[in-house]
Amino acid sequence: MNTLKAVLLLFGVLAACWLVLSVISLARPEPRAPESYYPGVGEVLQSRAEGFTQKIIKADGNHIWLELIIAPHAPGPPAHVHTTFAETFAVVQGDLSLLVGDQVKVVHAGEEYTVTPGTPHRPFNPTENEVIVRGPLTPKYAIPRDFGLFLNQMYGFMDESPAHTKPPAILLQMSIFAPRYDAWLAKPPVVMQRVLYALLRPIARALGYRSYYARFVLQPAGHS
């Protein structure tokens, strides 16, 4: 009985702490990222972990267009989902491997494949050759400008420390990144991730996790 009381007391204290953190988080919402934090035309986003190099080739309002270069044997990102926008991969060089759901599709040079919203996917390159993905500068091939900010921030966070690729750091960071930038893991279902991240987010905010960091902002050419 004493053990049960101790467990209930501990649970009550933790629940109260979480509630306080939640109230503080709601009362002090994170402001929108400054305009200077958004990557601009000509700037390059690189991920050592994924083997991706992405250059912004056009920006128009709330959308950007990217040229993606995938290094040989690059693993790419974890399988993931976007619920609000599609991605069209137009291959201009090499053979892109694209995990779509549970199937791997190979997109050859001169071909393209559109991943619809809500579809789990992961681009990667198991070949010896570099793959280049670049579509025409039309709306079909654009992605949200906010997602470009996410790529810059996520690449910086992941490459900063090996610890950032593992729990608890990655879970705490994704509790803020995922709902802000519409970047969810393929599993578990997005609805479950929303619940989990809602529970983790007040803790993450209290520990200093944010949806953007000044230290990952790209420097204009010619500046250190």
C-alpha cells in the first residue's frame, strides 16, 4: 500500500509539473522565425548524415524550388510523411531509388515521380553514381518555403552531434519540428505522433528546444 501511495504521489507531482510547463508554453508561444533565418536563392543546404546537397534555385512568395544532389550510397532521410503538400522528384541524372509505402521505385534520368500528401516515402541512392533531381520552375515542383527552413535547421541539428540522431534528443526536437513544418515519421501513424509530441513539447520547450536556431542560419557568400 505504501508503495502504491508513493507511485501515485510521484505521478501526481510529474503531472503537475507537466501542467505548469504546458501553461508556460501556451502563455509564451515561440515567435515566427525572423525573415533572415530563411535560406535564399543560391544558398546550399547540406546533410552529411543523409548524403544530400540541396541548392535553392528559385524563391517565389511562400514556395521555393530546389536542385537536389544525392551522393553515391547516400542513405537519405528516414521514411517520412507530409500531410499538406506533395513532392515531385524529377531526375535529370542517375537513378533515384524512392521508397514509397513498402515498395522501392527506381526513377531514371528523364523520369519523375510525385509523392502525394500522406504517403510515406524516402529518397536514397544505393548506386555508385551521383543522382541529380531538378524539376522545371513551375508550381508542381515547388515546396513550401517553411520546409526549406526546416531542412536547414534539421540538417544543422542532426550534423551537430551524434547524440542528436538518437532519443531523447531527436524525440524532443521532433516534438517541435514535426507540427511546425509538417515533417512526420512514416511510423507510427501521424495521429499517434501528434499525441506523443503534444506531451513532449512543453518539456522540450523548457529544456531549450526551438523550431529554429540562430547557429544554423546560413551565412551569405563571402561571410564566415
